Amino acid sequence: MLVPALPGCISEGSTREEALKNIQEAIELYLEPVEDDLVLQSEAELLELVV
């Protein structure tokens, strides 16, 4: 199974039920913030953009 809205978020299973369980876990892990993502580098600039 793959999630088109989340590039690289792919999983599989031996049964449909297992595949659904595995893709749910893959989505949760994909969306889980990584600690490094929460730290801004010294040269980083935080902007708010409204479109």
C-alpha cells in the first residue's frame, strides 16, 4: 500500500487487514516530528506566509 499524499510512505502485509494496520503505522511514523526538525539552525529565519 502507498499513500500518494505522503511521498515515500509505503507498506505491505500478508493480508488486507495486516496491510491496513501496517500502513496506518507507517502514516503515524511519517507524520511524527523528528527532534532535529524542531530545532532552528542559527542562520534560519522563521516566516509566516499567507497565500
